[in-house]
Amino acid sequence: MKLKKDKKRIFDPPASSRSAKLQYDPLSYSQNFDQGCSWDQPDEDDLCSRSFSMRFAVPSNNF
């Protein structure tokens, strides 16, 4: 019986978190997603080279 009680205590969330509803603003949520790098626009090559991986990569003469 004690094991069953402990299991319920560990795996069941508290009543306060079960009834909580999370609200978000759809506009601010949509701003979390950008269009990424514009590969189809050749004049914006500089924008593509500043991607996350390029900023932290070891500089190379290959690019």
C-alpha cells in the first residue's frame, strides 16, 4: 500500500498544476519563428554567413 501511495505522489502532478491553464499571445508566439536565411536572394549572402553555426566555427579560407 505504501508503494502505491509513493508512486502516486511521485507521478501525479499536484492539483494546482493540473487546473492551471497557460495562455499565450498568438502574435508574440508567431514572432518566435523567423523565415531563416533567404537562400533565394543572392544579394543577401552576407546575412546567410552570419548563421549560428558560422559565427562559432573556426575561420577558414575555404569560404
